[in-house]
Amino acid sequence: MKKSPILQADQVLSLAKSALKKLKKDQYWTIGILSTTLFFLAFFFYEIGQFGDWILITGLSLMLGSLGVRVFLELLSRLQLRHLQPHQATAVFVEKVHRYYQNRKRIQFVWTPIIYLTYGVGLSFFLISIQPHLSSIFFVYCLVTGIGFWFGFIWVIRKSYRKERDLIEQLSKIGEE
């Protein structure tokens, strides 16, 4: 039995809409988590950091700056994602998916390592500046949780990128069918 072209087109459109919806949802979560972290770090900087020495201020500034850049890049990607409309002509849709994918690859392979490194340097400065003011046990706690958060931050971004890459590849294949 042969399937009708209309049914196939409806299925392709449905798959594309589903993949785009998933991409948007995942991006909202990423932006939300990073923005919440940025907010708390900014609040900490406002309350405590402004009275610290240059090492503390530099460390917190590097941490804030790296998270701020990442949130900004995610928001730009979110705007670009809005232009992906599955009901567009297939060639236009595929071209926009390709451009979106190239942009995300640039973010992941150029910007993300810089952001990780900047955040890590900022975290190091932060820990160096607070060490003299804390007991040994509390400093070890701050060290473990700070480094744990940094690795968690890296893991979340890498995991979300892998999921996103798979969805974008799925969208590209849908457009080619």
C-alpha cells in the first residue's frame, strides 16, 4: 500500500515541529539555569564582593562575565531558533537549520572553552581570596563545592549540546526527506 504524499508531508511537518519544540524547551532550561546562577553570583558580588580585595573582585568579575557571555550567546541562539519555521519551503528551512547548526558549533567549539577557562580562573581567584578568612574545614567545603559546581556546569552544557546536536541533525534529515 502506497502512502499519500500529503500524509508524508504532514508527518514530516509534525516531526519538525516536535524537534523544534524540544530544542526550544531545552534552550529555555539552559537559559533559566545559567541566568539563575548568574543572578545569585551577581547578588553575592553586590553584597560581599564589592568590599573585597582586587583578587576577589577580579575572580567574581571573571565568573560573572563568563556566565553573562554564555547567557547572551544562548539568548542570541534563541532568537535565531525563532526563525526556524517548519512550514517554510524545504530549501529555506534546511538552509536556516544549517546556519543555526553552524552558529551552535561556533559557540560550542570557540566560545565555550573560553568561557570554561575564564570561569575556572575566576573561581581560582575567588578561592585564593577567601582562603585566609575561612577555617580550614569551611575552605575545603568551598573548594569542593566550587570545583564541583564548575564541573557540573561543564557537564550540563556538554550534555545539553549533545542533545541539541542530535535534534538539529534530526531536523536536517527531516528537511532532506
